[in-house]
Amino acid sequence: MFSFYNKYKQENQKKVLTSAVLGIIAGAVTALFISPMRGSQARKMVTDKAKKVAQDMEDKFSYTAGAVGTGIKDISNNIRDKAEEVKSTAVRDINKGRSKTADGLSDASDKINPHT
């Protein structure tokens, strides 16, 4: 269930990011053609915007990667906790079994050798 959701979410994020980048490029090209600015001013504006978009995308990817890492860490911790519970239960049950076996052997020994 979660893997399907995560895959859908990742695909959706890729589509949104791709659309945003294409929109920015299209907007920049259009701005260059209709801009009343000189070429050097327009190039500086486009460069500044491109740097800002690149920084924003890096921030979003870092946030997404951090969220995924946190999710994986939480799942790992849950698995470790469950494994520890299973181990503790198994050890307790094995010790109970050993105790019952020892008691049974002692009772059998008493019945075989009642004077010991």
C-alpha cells in the first residue's frame, strides 16, 4: 500500500517539477522576445531567475530526500523493535520450555529412583 503511494507521489513530484522547469524556460524565452530591456539586462534577469529556480529545486529535493530518509529510519526502527519483541518472546518461551522439561525430568527421575 505504502510503496504504491510513494511511487505515485514520486511520479507526481517528477511531473510537477518537469512542468515547472518547462514553464520557467518558456516564460524566460517569451520574456526575452517581448522585453523592452536591453539584451544585457535581460540576460542578467534570466540568469538571476535561473539561479533562484535552481536553488529552490535543490531545497525541495533536499527536503524530499530528508523526508524519505526519515521515513526509512522510522520503518527500520519499527522493524528493529518488532524483532526485539519477537526475540524476547521466543527466549521467554524457550526458558519456560526448559523449566518444564527440567521439572518433568526431575519428576521422572523421582519416580524411577524414589529413594534418591
